Amino acid sequence: MGARNMCCTLLTVAVWGTGGTVWAYEGASAIDPTSALCGNVQFTEFTPQQYSQETNNTEVASGSEFLFLASRETFPKSIAVAIKDETVPITVTPHYAGYQVTGNLPSQGKGTIVKIDIGAKGPHGCERGDGWLLKVAEADVNKSTKAD
């Protein structure tokens, strides 16, 4: 085998060796949101409590405040809330367990059940979602009762 053939063989082996290494990492950025790496991005302490015909059939007034906690692994700027596919303005403040997120229900939707949809991102490219149901009262709840 000549020197020229030996160089071509070594070059071919080198190219195939690095190509295999690059292909081995293809798709490594796709993280399953249910994997253990994403388990630390959580939402808790939903207020008002979720509506249920069996256990909590209370109604809330339109425009009422809602809040929940997001774990500290959640990227605070990625937190988004939507109700009926419309983005709801929220305030995110640091909290000892992570972040407290507050917002207000929209004034429309009286007499219906609405879902507060939450979405956020965390480490390793994780995207998590959650939410809860609330029943919005048909009429505004009168907060002050005066006797004439």
C-alpha cells in the first residue's frame, strides 16, 4: 500500500468517525415534558379553589383576582396565562417557594365556567402547562350590603 492510499484511508476513517459522533447527539435537545428533568417546574396553590359540582360549587365575580404559585425552577418571564384563548395580563413576584402569579378574570364570560390556562418554561428546554376551572357568576356580586 502506497503512502497516498494510506493517507486516503486515514482521512476516510477520520471523517466517518467524527460524523458518527455528531449524529449521536441529534435530537438531544428534545426533552419530554413528563421526564424527571421537567418535574421541578410546578404550579400550586390555585386561588380561588377549582370549581367542582361535588365539592366546591361556589361562583366568583367577573373581574375577580386569581393567583397561583410557580416553583423556583420556572423561568418567571416565560409564565403566560390565557382564558378562552386570550392572553391575560399577570404580575409575577418573587415568593419564598418560587414565584407568585396574580391576575384578574376578564369581565366577559359571566354565567360560564372558564379555564385558566397556564404555560411556562424551565431548565433543559422544558415546557409545562396546567390550569384550573372557575365558575363566573351571572350577576356581579355586591360586596357591600348597606341597610337603609
